[in-house]
Amino acid sequence: MNIQYLALKRIRGLENVRIYRPGYAIEYDYFPPTQLKKSLETKIIENLYFAGQINGTTGYEEAAAQGLIAGINAHLRIKEKREFILNRDQAYIGVLIDDLVTKGVDEPYRMFTSRAEYRLILRQDNADQRLTEISFKMGLAKKERMKLLRSKIKHRNNIIEVLKRNSVRPEKINKRLKELNTSEIVQKIPIIELILRPQVRIKDIESELEEIRNCLKSAGRIKDEVRESAEIEIKYKGYVERERNIALKINKLENVKLGKNIDYDKIKSISTEARQKLKKIRPETLGQASRISGISPSDINVLMIYLGR
């Protein structure tokens, strides 16, 4: 309150300001989220799940995301089914929860896109492709939703094939290319090579090419989504594949489980800081351990040797 008051008085025109009541201030207690599993079940008390500001996050979207995962896992536990966990390369919810349970919080956590290392994979246009099938298998998404996704993927793949298979002659497209401020072609080339250019989008040239128009027409009411999905797949294919390969390599560590009862004090080859962090956080997998601040790649190598890997 006093700091707010002093700050306001430094603003020109507010030298004599008086505060009737602070406009916005929220304080709340929380439990350190490193005490949680990735399912949001507490490590100490079985069948107790935490979600929301109790885990040190802000409210709104962060709280809702945790509530969804905690609710799903509580239901699965009752049904005696395997826990549900989203990885960092599957959803921003996965990034959010992994950050909380692995790194903890010093201030209310907000989910920024900059916290994710796989931003090319975690795009808004492919959220349905990443999560609908998972949701359908759990009984959350209905058949109609799954059917719509399959239709979108089918039409997207069709248009990419059309763009690969068909070529265009200079006399048919050069006028349009000039209008788009990109270099004209001197010989017949596959249409997909034009889409790879940053200046050219599918909608810019579809009026000139009947093959594309026919393909989009068959997509019906989802043609705009299909066009966008195909274009992104073409333009960013190399970058996305590289990111997926990195994710696959790192995810191999997620499959290496760390036992609950490992005595880290007996592993003398890891650093003192790593030993302290491992004892405190008790990561569930080698992948999670590798993301803890203060644990180096050499510490991870020692753990791999210890586990017989």
C-alpha cells in the first residue's frame, strides 16, 4: 500500500493524490507444486489431487487446465485405469504441469508461450490434430468430432498431393507471380514449389489453377481450415520435422523411470546440488530430472549408468 502511494505521487499531476482503497491486490497461500506427480496427485497422500492457485499459479486458464487434468486423473483412479499425462510436446497444459512439478514456483505462475521449447509443434491450428484422438479414446470427444478431424486430414493430404503432382507453365502463372512481387518462372515447375515461397499463399493462386479449386471444393465447409493446414504443413515442414526429431530424442528419457526409493546419497558421482534437488523433488523420470535447474548433463549420464542404461 505505502509503495503504491509513493509511486503514484511521483506521477506529474498526482503529487497530492489520496488513496481511498487499493485497486487490485491478491494474496494467497500455496503448497509447493514439486510435491505433486505429473497427474497432479500428491506424492505423500494417495488419491488427493491439487489443481489451481493452491499449486502457486494464477487463476483463470492455468487453474482450468489443472482442474481438467486433475479431474480426469481422479476419474481414472476410481475406474482403476492408467493415469493421463500430457507431455511438453503435446500441449501447453503439459508444459504448464511439467514446469510446476519439476521447477516449482517463486511467484504466481503464468503460462507464456515462451516457456515452451516446441512452439512450432504446439500451434493453435493443429490443436485438434494433437488432442482430439487422445480425447476420443478417453470418451471426452464424440464420434462426430473425430469424424470431422479425419475428414480435415484426408482433404489436407489430398491437396498437398495435388500440389506435388501437378505442374504449372510460365504463361499460366507469371502474371499472378508478378502481382505478388515474386520472381516469375522460366519453365514448367510443380505447383508446390510456388507455395514454398514466402510471398505466395494457396489462396493467392487458386483462382488461376483449376486443380486446386476442385480439391478445395470437395472439402466443403472446412475448406478454409484445410487450405491453412496444407499451407503450414508445406511451408514449415523442414522446421517442424526437425523439432519433432528433437522431441522424440528427449522423450526417450521420459520412458526411463526413476524408482521412488532411490537413495541418491549413495550415488557419489553426481554433484552435491543435483543430489539435493533429486532428493527434494523426487522426479518420476530421467527426462523430468534433466529439466531440474542445477542438474547437469553429466549428472544425467551418471544416473543412466546407475540405472543400467
